[in-house]
Amino acid sequence: MRIASPSRLMMVARTDKEARLKDFIGDGLAPREEGPADHKCLTVFVRNPDSPVARALCAAWSEGRIDDTRVRILICDTNAEEPAATSLLDIPHAEFRVLADHSFGPAHEQLVVRQSRVWIGDCLRRDPTKRDAFEIYHADDAATGVFASASFEKLWVRGRPLKPLAASVAPEIIAVQSAEPDALPHNPRH
């Protein structure tokens, strides 16, 4: 049996997709009447920092929508295809891990806001020029949120921590550079 492809494909511009995702994040993190037990958390599993969901998260961060939210980001490839003015890696309070395992190529990008709002997008192995063809929004679906969160946790454990650049520089170099830009630290052993 052969399944015919749809006669009309709905094409969505990348900027429209990013705007919808940014609104999805903002609406999910809007204040609620659920009381103190309601924790703001956001998890993202992306192909790279250039992904539409990564760009939408950067836009939400630059607008101050995720300032008091716990953010955990799992990235498969840290190289961006098109460098942006603000990068996903610029979010200061986010926790990052890298999952550099090619066996997860069939997995899909995922965003979970609080634990009831889930977005699932293109698979990670899709050619970047053919991306943005698949996405599903689950606006307030606690059951889907539970499964998506469990999936993210399993992937998070397999990832390795991504250290920010500042953490890999010796403290004495940072101290000297901030005090005197032209001076280099002296090594007492030489």
C-alpha cells in the first residue's frame, strides 16, 4: 500500500516559527495561581545553538522572560550554522550538557516548559536545509510532559557537562587581565 503525500504542504517561515516558540515559552512561564509549589523550569534538547527553538529561547531570555527559571540545555552539536548576535551559550544561569553521540540522530528536538507544555520538532539528523518541516505543540498536557521530561532526564545523564570558556582560563590570568590589560602573569618557577 502506498501512502500519498499531502497535496498542499504548509510552509512556515523560520522567523514565524521562532516567534511562535518564543510566545509558547513566554505563555508557559507566565505567573500562575498554583502557589509556591509551582517551580519554573525549562528543558531543551537541540541539535545546535542555531536551531529555531534555541533562537526562540535566546529571544525570550533577552526579553527577560526566563530570568527566574531553571534552564537546562542539552546540545548535540555546539557549532552554529549561522552565528547569531546572542547565542544559546550566552544565557548565564543555564546548565549545559553536550550529547555527542551519533546514535541519537533519529531523536527529535524537544522543549518542555514547566512540566505541562511540550514542543517537539525536527529530528537531529535532518539536513539543515530541509529543517523546520515537523513540529508538534502540546499546550497543557501533563501526561505528555511527564514522558518528555523522563526522556530528557535519560538523555541528560548521558551528556557531558559543557564548561563555559571563562571556567577554562586560569584565575590569575583573569585577575591580571582585569587589572592591567597589557600585563601577563609571571610564573615564579622561571
